[in-house]
Amino acid sequence: MHARGADVHANPLSSFRHVKTGSIELLEHEVGRFYPGIRFELDNPDGALNAEASRCELSDIALTYGRHGTGITIDVPYNNTHSLVFAYAGSAEARTGRLHSDIAGHRAFVASATRPVTLKYASDFEQLILNVSQRSVTTNLEALIGAPLSQPIIFKPTSNLRRTSARRLWEQLMSLVERLGRHDGGYHQQITTELEQAIILSFLTANESNYTPLLMSEAAAAGRRPVHKVADYLEAYWDQPLTVEMLARVSGVSVRTLFHSFRGQFGYSPMEFVRRIRLERARQMLAGADPALSVTSVALSCGFGNLGHFAGYYKKAFGEAPSATLSRARSPASS
């Protein structure tokens, strides 16, 4: 299973082009800004390098697309981020320490920060790499477990995209790629920040590590006070990006404990709680009949980046499409 179908050669990050070159020296110089000391070696010294790489950097993650047009071996002596390498097309191999991993179809490779890696790419290999900063992995993991890390996190090197959690991560990445490539207002800071946060959490839960047993253990229960502190906060700051670090700070308990107790007291998660608030604000805006507003602008203002999902949530909550609310508010009969 490749990540793409017939159009595997389309660069999904073309609007963020970083380098396109046939020079291995230039490629090392440009890519070395992100991976100090990286070295490229053509499998066939007479082969023709045709490298293209595009990179998009957000607050705590980065996405990179790359292809080389020839067989190539890459030595990465130091990686200051945790990384996940997907096969966008073709196949590759990875080695870290004594561990070997195939990268093809549903098999991706996870590189833990600071650990040296050797990659061997086939000539048809196209990669999509997710980099997650060490700081964000650490702070989000500490928020989840409610305690400082007792040791650095180390991931198992193989990720199976057939697992539900890993497939969800891939879908989130594709949603982010689609949003970043749009020029119609789809790049909205609040929405992008929350999607970035969701990707980091999925990275932690989709890939096995030395902290997986703790993350999979049963969460403790919290009293009413932490839960209602968070509910009050969400009602006041519904239009701000929602992060697990913030939830842990406001509640004073681990995010796993908070989610377990929040669902026990309200019947749904904090994310669902704030979604209900945002839907209500969206209905109020649509019913206001402001001629400058559209369904799209209201959805984006209220934190919904996917208009199809917004319409579905809205109809389920209020029994009609958002466009119907706006049309009725603007009709002469409602004046």
C-alpha cells in the first residue's frame, strides 16, 4: 500500500520548495542545516542525482517531502528531532544501531532523537518525513502522564500504518498538507495549531516506546474541581487553540486523568465540550445575518478547518445545515 496512487510523483509540499539540484554537495549543504553532518552517497557513482526536497516548518513539527531519482545512501549522525519516515512511493531501508527496518507501503520508520541513522533509498523512493521537536514530545508526554520523564523516550523503529492509531496519524498529516497547500483562507492559525497538537499526540500514541505501557495503563480519577476548572476555562477561551499542556496546567492533574474524569462527569471529552461551545457560537454568528460573513468564514473563525465536518457537526447539533441558518437570517421574513 503506497501513500498515493497514480499521482505518486506529485510533490505534496511544492509550495514550500526548499531545494532542487543535481549536486550532491549542494544537497548536503542545504539539508545539513536541519541534520548537522548528514552525508549522501550515490549507490552508483555514475548515477544522475535529481534531488527535490520541500520542507514546511510549524511551531513544533516540520514536514519534508523528498526524492532523489537514483539509489542513494544517507548517513544521519545526529537528529535533534524525533522523526517518522513514510514511503510516499517506492521503498527504502533504515538502520539504527543493530535494528533494521523496511520503509515501504504500510511500513514506516521511526527515528528517536539524537540516535544515528543510516538510510538506503531505492531510485524510485519518495519520502514524507514528520519531524517532532524533542521539547514538544517531552512536554506533551509529561502532560499526559502528569510527571517529569524519568528517562528519555525511545521509540521502536517500525511503525505499522495498518494500526488504527498510525492510520489516524497519516490522515491527520494529509489533512495538514492539504490545508497548507490551500490559498482560500484554509491556513488559519487556531486550526493549524490544534491540528499540529493532534499530530504530536498521535505520534506519541501511534508509535511504541518505552512509555507505551504507562500510557496504556488505567488512568486515575480526579475530583470535580479540576474538571470544572477546565470547563470554565474552555467556556471563556473557546476561541483559543486547545493544547494538552494548557489543559494540564489549568487542571493541575495529568491529561489522562482529566480526560477520564471529564468524560465520567460530562459524558464526553474536553475536545467535544469545546466543539459544542464553538458550534453554538457559530450558530449565533450565522443567525446574526452579517452580510460580510459566509459559512466558510464562520467555520474558520470558530475553529473548524474542514467544512464538511463542520456542516455535519452543525446539522447533528441543530437539525439543519449552517447555510440554512444563514439564509433564514437574511430572508426578508426574518427582518
